[in-house]
Amino acid sequence: VSDVGFDSQKHEQTRQDVQQGGAGLESASTALQSLADAQSEDMWGNEAGVAAAREQLISFLTLARKGFVKEKGGYEDFGSKVNRAEEDFTRTEEAAAGQLASAGAAMNSNAAIANAAAGAGSSGSGDAQPSDAPTAGAPSEF
């Protein structure tokens, strides 16, 4: 069984990181598209070697832009999964607290348990047993 914890305060400090990272990737993608669009034949010339170099640069810039777009999607997906995990941890923690409260209330409503708990806190020897507890002279039926 693994012990898993979630620190909401630390997560809150970094919550904007995914948004800011996504915005940075979007900005880079937009800049690469603008740079690719600016590669006009008028500026490069129309010689075969120069035209081939321009086309390769445009291809590279377009591929890099697509990479940034894909990375942004993965980054945002990761952020969504972290937020879902936080929600799941919160629900689990609240459910566990509710179950513990129910168990405590059930134990407090059971007279034998309440009496045993009250007796355990008394100043007596602590060896007191409920009257119906089996003893060496009178073992239980089990």
C-alpha cells in the first residue's frame, strides 16, 4: 500500500505555472508562424539554391510551431490531470473523515464500548472487564 499525500498549499503556489507555461508556448508558436510567414521570395530572391533554403527554413519553422502547439496541449493536459487529482484527494479525504465520524458516533452510541472507554479513563486499576466478558473460570462458548 502506497502512502500518498497532496499538499494543497504548495499546489496553490504553482497553480499559475501551467497557465503561464501554456501562454509561453502559445507565444512561441505564434512568433514562429509570423517568422515563417515573413519568408517571402521578394526578400530571398528566386535563385534555385536560395529558394530551396527558404523553403527548408519555412518547413523547419512550421514544424517547430507544430511542436510547440503539441507541447502546449500536453502541458495543459498535465495541468488538468493535476487538478483532477487534487479534487480526488479532497473528496477521498472528506469521505474518510465522514466515515471516521460515523464510526465514532456508532461506537459512542454502543453502551458497552462507551462504558469500556469511560472505565479505561478512570483512576482504577484499568483491569476492569465488562460483566459479560469470558474469564478463565467461565470461558465463552466459542
